[in-house]
Amino acid sequence: MIRVVADTNVLASGLAAYHAEASPAALILNAWRYGSLELVASAPLTAELRRTLA
């Protein structure tokens, strides 16, 4: 399985454009959702994402 470490901007953009399946960020999240890849995150990346989405 492909393991991906996505930047916070990619994850936030993917969440914002989740239903616009044409965006590359949304495609990454959809691939994760359907089990085509594994998203890998560190504690600092997760904290940054939480701050970004708050």
C-alpha cells in the first residue's frame, strides 16, 4: 500500500473541496477514504492541522 505524508495545506484544501472531486487534494482524500493509500501523520502535523481548521 502507498503511504502518503500530506502537507497541512493539502489536507485542508482537500477537506474544503471534498465534493469537488477534480481537485488533486480531494483526489488524495478520496483515495485514502476508499483504501487506495494510507495517510501518515506526525504529532506536529496533526497539531498544525487542528490549528488550521479551528
